[in-house]
Amino acid sequence: MSKNYEIAILGGGPGGYVAAIRAGHLGFKTVVIDKDNLGGVCLNWGCIPTKSLLKNAEIFDIMKNHSNDFGISVEGLSFDFSKIIKRSRDISDRITKNVELLVKKNKVDRIRGFGKLASKNQIDIFDNDGKKTDSVIAEKIIIATGARPKTIPSIPVDKKNIITSTEAMSLEKQPKDLIVIGAGAIGIEFAYFYSVLGTKVTVVEMLDQILPVEDKEVAETLTKLLKKRGIEIHTSAKVEKAEVKGDTVIVTIEKDGKKIELKAEKVLNAIGVTGNVEGFGLEGLGVELFKNHIKVDKSNYQTNIEGIYAIGDVIGPPWLAHVASAEGINCIENIKGLHTTPVNYDNIPGCTYCIPQVASVGMTEKTALEAGYQLKIGKFPFMASGKAFAVGERDGFVKLIFDAKYGELLGAHIIGAEATEMIAELTLAKSLEATYESIIKTVHAHPTLSESIMEAAANANNESIHI
């Protein structure tokens, strides 16, 4: 017998479970359906467990290469790769259990199984053997099925020799060498993690810089620092094929008109993601798709079918957990009829958690110029920061981009220690249409890394004190 709900959410990732909890807040009778643990890729195989791995690498790197700088002597330093992986998995397990408790606390029903739309108001539930076990009827359905690593025929993923990010964070044995194809945030984070632990890492990127969405100066600085760590980087390089021969993968790339063969024990395919749109009954209902993602009206996240909504990675870029959560909340509040502020896709922070960290919001220098702005640009190097000097983190800089006419902040870019924390101030500043003057006149605590934001704003107006 079918159960009746006001809202049924298909997918329990950062979009789905957050939407479910907000629906609970607002008194909707709600169910969230997912065949796996709640939390989606982010909590199970992405955001959280990878940050655990990266913290392990950061600590090991400091102890190995910088302990003497702090007057600390370390003898016999080593690591246990299996324990590093186990710590990451344990953290993921604990957090996903907490999410299950949060959903229950907010009186949201939870059904474990694979959901498939039978009509615009019905979802049938199936077990792992494909047997129908349940069904729900709902006034509104929200699709939050997320995305998965994108694959192409020339890079045949076998999950053993040629792997995705999912396998990369749970390998039984550390590879002696690794080729990372794709230099976005995921590729660069894994390149950093494995290189610190001693794996010989090579990065291949089709575009002309690593972290292609970031400001060129930031990408160039990170490239130099990663090369200094021993990571080999090939940009403007096209992968022609990847072939497994015994225990080795041979990757053939084309660069500067020449063919180059690279060899490694493992190859990580990190070329991007694609929406999970197959097998959920979307085709039968006529839900409109666009480039393997669900097309929605971003004012309310409704699809072309009345009463069916979609949020998160399944509706396309930016493929970020915090975007999915914001969309989930906005979607639920729209259904409730509350006054909502649309998600501002021009003010979404992006973060890469290698060392040094990279974070940004808004326009790059290039995109601002292409949009026709006259610019004032302010930079402040961490080399000139007293706090950065004290904590031994002097690599990188803050770069702020302002409209010269009105002084408004257009974009912010940080490479350096705690960049992913510092970007929050600039995201808020940009949302409030802050100017270089308002940032300069905001008194920042001393000594802090965030003083560099104030100094960069001052530098844009030729007022910087410390450079």
C-alpha cells in the first residue's frame, strides 16, 4: 500500500537531505529516498573524507619537511597508509549517521532503496535485486540524484588500474606512481595528497592552465609550487588513449604537436562529472534534459513537468555541495510560498584544498576585462604578513578585483594558508556590494591572515601600509 506525502525527495545528498530537513522545519510531511547512506557523494566519497586525507598529508608534510623550522626534532617518521584510509572512512561513517539522525529529528521519513518515478506523483522503490518493495505518493517530487565521474572511451575506467575519485580514496595500497587526468579541484587535491606521501605524480590537463576556472595568476603560482613538490604537470595536452598492459597503464598524450607516452601504476580519471539522469523514469514522464542534466526554471527549480522539481548536481554546474544545499532550501521555501531570494550564481565561492589552498568568488581578471569593466586590482602577498611569517605559511597572496568606476568588488582570489576559510568574508562582502573603501575601513584584527584582505583592498587604491 502506497504512503502519502506532501513532498518526496529522490536522493539524499547535500541537496536532498538539506531540502528534506528544511521541509521538516516548515511542517511538510516529507520522505527522502536513497539506496545508500544519506550525504551523497559529498559526505560518503567526496568533500568530507577527502579533507580527512588531505589533513593527514598536510601534517605529514609539516613534520617531514618543516619540523626543524619550529625547533622540533622528529626521528623515524613514517605513516601507515591503511590507517590514513581508515580514518577517512570512519569520519565519513560518523557524519552520515549524524545526518540520518538529523533527518529523523526533523520528522522526515527515510526510505532506503532505489526510487523510480512511475508518474508525476508516484515513486516506486526497488531493492538491490530490482524487486519492488514499496511506493510513495506525493504532491511534489524533488529530484536530487546528483552526479558521477564522467568517463570517455579513450580512458576506459576499470576501477582497478584506471580509477575514479571514489577508488582513489579507498585504495588498499599506495601506488608508486600515478597519472591524474584532469586538473580541476578533484584532480589537484589527489595529486597533492599522493605526492606528499611519496607517490610520483603526473598531472595532465587539456586546457592551458591547472584549475581552469581560477584566475591565471593563481593557477601559475600553484603550478610552480606543485612542480617544486616534484609533481610533473602537462597543460594544453590532449589524452589520446590510456591502455592497461599488465600492472602498468600507458597514457598517450599529444602536446605541442608531439606524442608523449606516460606510464604509471594507476591512472585517476578526473575529467569532470555528469548528471545521474538514467533509470529514474524521467524519460517516460517527458522530463526535459539538457547535456545529460535536468533542465529547470532556476527561479523555483521546477522542471517542465508541473510538480516535479530538481536541484543539485543533476541540474548541472556549478557542481558544488553548498550550491546544492542552497538550491534545496530555495526550492522548498518556494513551494511553501515564502518570499525567497534567488540563489546568486555570480556569488558562489569555489575552494581547492591542496596546500597551499585556493579559494575564489566572482570574476577573474580575464572575465572582468572581457565584460568591459575598467579595473582596479589590489594584491597583497602573504610574504608580507606578520601572521603568515609567524605560522610558517608565506606562500601565496590575496588578489581583489574592483570596478574602477564605482569601486565595487567584482572578484576575489586567494592562494595560501586557510584560503578556504578566508573566502567567506569576501563572499559576504561581494553579496553586500562592498567597495575597496568599505573593506579598507573595516578594522581587521591583528595579527591575522585576514588582514591581507584589507591590505589588498588598500593596495588597489594605492593605500597599502605594509607593501
